[in-house]
Amino acid sequence: MSELIKAFHLHMGPAKCAVDLGDGSERGEYVNQDYILHKLGRPHRAISLMYCYYPLDEGWPVRASIAHASDDVSFAWDYPYDDYFPYKGGIGGNREDEPFTFMRDIRRHGQDVLLTLTIDPHVTDEHLIAICEDLRTFGRVMLRINHEATGDWFSFNKRCSYQEVADFYVRFHRLIKKHAPNVKTILCIGGIEHLDKEEMEKEAEFTQAVRETDIWSVDKYMALHWGWPYDVAERGGSSHKRDTVEKTYELTKRSFERFKYLNDGIPKPMVMSEFNADGDVTGPYDQVKMVQDFCKMIKEEPASWFSGFTLYQFRDDGRLGLEITDPNNKEVGIEQPLLKAYKEIIHDEYFSPVFTKGEEITFPAKLRWGGSEDATGLSIPLFFEKDPVFAEVVFDDDLKELNLMMEINGRWFYKAPGVKVIDLMSAFFDKSIKENSELHLNIFAPPASGENDPSQGEDWAENYYTVIPKLPKVRLRFEPTEL
């Protein structure tokens, strides 16, 4: 056991291209962040959750496929309201229910919340303000409102004209800026959908929304079986499609340029909020290659106009996941070839957050968690004779209640409050180090509750602070206990 005597300020900033991950939707259940972290070895910028809010409807707040179960349904969106999990907040809501329990799990694991919410455009401002109040304590939330809004499948599009949907977006955005300025809005529309067309679908209706939103987005599946789960994608069928990687990339880039044109040439962050190639169409091996090729195009351009993408999704009941849900036990995921390839992508420097080391720290030290793209932690230099046989971080009684995310040798670890020892050895199983190397143990402190604390000062909605009285101990051994 060694007493650590030196540490340095460390800032974590955005990657050149951020990676977010979908976790749960109409096609799969939420998977806890501990499991995902162990499988992928690093946190994401954000975890995407998908919910709906139709409080004026009969059957609400029961999920649509349960409240309105019918043998006549032959398409995923043929219910009276969208078949996402019901958002349990809003007027008279319960913040101890979904999605808030998952949002806390996401944030305590050092990630931001990316919440997709389909909403009945007929709800009053009082409903929308209540949602704003729900989100105020969850830091730098990204909220995607009524996504794929130029389509015709979601309930909000069936109830309203495109102009009404666009006007609702602007109304909700303005309420968010007033009541929950910690939240950034994402406008997700079709963008440029045909290479021979200059304008976007429903461009006139959504121009004001393009100008007011914080973030622009398109959903682009390079292959998709939208008939799932009601039919099987077979050659010659009409419920699936497949595009080329190059076309998907070009449509996305042209969408950004058109967004910028509509915003008087002023750019905003551009993301792809749903991205994958459906294994129902491509099979598992072409799926890997298409995702790899798309990410290679981003890196090689390099696409400075492109802020990030969300892979849809971690575990899927169909073939749109890094894992497929085991039909015998929904608690079990069956790893797909895409998982290994995706893990390699997100550990690439281009898709990883940037660390900037500062001056030496004196203790007690105050760490700041702004979010996964803006946090101040500490970096501890450690000397390694060679690959370790034992590597542990030990937290005594003064430190055991800390909530921490730690990184060493490219792999991340979570320490929950109350945990005294974290084993770091998995950082070295697949990635050997040179003899007589110096590595840095990097530590950040996201909120243990998953929520920011209004008592911490004027910037509480954007930042969370943790005081660390001293450094933990580290146990490094370079041979077995007994030879």
C-alpha cells in the first residue's frame, strides 16, 4: 500500500466527435449503467432515454401496447398514443418513478441525460412547465422533443398539422429557456432526404424551430426494418430498406448545411440522434462494416461540422443493438459482433473526451462536475515497473462515501458511495504497458444522488461540487503474493 502525495488538476473537455448510447425504447428495456460500463470500458457523453407524455388520453399512464392491446395492430405506431414508456413526471407526477430513477443512474456514472420525449401538442403550458421543473436538478440535460417530426407515424403528427407540431416545438423551447435553462433542446427532423433536392421536407413549417433550437439533428439508419416485429424482413419485401454508407453520410452533411443556411449561415451543434444499420436487413457482419465505415468517414474528413451520434441501442429485442435480448430471459443480453467493433470505435482518440492537466493540487480539494464535456477532477501519477498483478484503489472512512468515476490506461471504473476498494486490474487484461511506465489515475466526482444541489451556489443548475479531503491509497504489486 502506498500513500499518494501528489495530484494535479485535470479538466475533461469534449471529444472531436461525441458518442452517446441509446438505452431502452419501444424495442428494449433499460440496462443499468454498471453493466454497460463493464462491457464497454468507458462512459458515454450521454445516455439516451425514450419516453412519451400523453396525459389527456384514455389509458394514460399505462403503456399504449398494454392499455390498448389489440390483435388488429400490425405496425409499431398503430396505437392511440406512442408506445414508448410513459413519462411519469409532469403535473401530479412522481419523480421516484421512470425516467428519473434511470436519469439518476446515468448521472452518477458520469454521463449526461439525453431525453427523447414525444408529447401531445395539445397539453397546456402548465404541463410543459411541470416538465421543466422535473428536469432542473439533472444538470446539462439534452431534450429531444417530438423527434422525426416531419414523418407521419407518431401520434403527435396524426393529431396536428406540421405547422402546429413546429409551433409546439417553439413554444416548449421558449418555456425551457425560461424555467429550465440548464436544458438544451434538440430539433430532430428529416433533413435532406434526397440527393437531388436542395430543400428539406416541411422546411417552411420548421424554419423558426431550426432558428430557435439549441441543437440540430437527423435520424439516419443505414438499414432499417420498420416492419419489426410484425413481419420478417425478406428479399423483395416492402417493410425494410438499405442505403449505402456514403449516401447516408452525404445526406447528413447536406442536412447540416441546409440547417445552417436557414439560420443565416450561423452553425449550431449537429448530431445524429439515432444511428445504426439494422441487422434484420444486413445480418451481423455487414452491420459491423457499415458502422465502422461511417465512423471512419467522420474521422478521415475530419467532420468538424458533426458534433456526435447516438448509437441505437445497447440491448434490443430485434437486431438494432450491441446485444440482442435473450428471448428466454430479458435480463440477459446476447453480445453481437457489433459490440466489439463499437467498443474499439469509442476508445479511439477521435471519439474520446480530451484531458488537460493543470497545476498541482493542494488538499482538501474541490472537484467540479459540470457534465461529461466539462468537468474538473484530479490526476494522480503512478509508477509501474511492468504489468501489475494487483492494482487496487483503497478508500478509508474519510473517503468511502465519495461517488467517483476513475480512469487509468484507457479504462473507466465507477466507485459508489460506501465502496472501499476498487480493483483496477481489468484495465490491464487487454492492454499491456511498457516496463517502468508512468500512468495517471484520473478521478472525477459526479453527484452521488444523480442530481445537482440547489444549496451549492448560483451556478448549482450547471455545476456540482465535491470536496475531497485527501488522496486514496493505491495497492500495486508486480508479482503474485506467493511464488
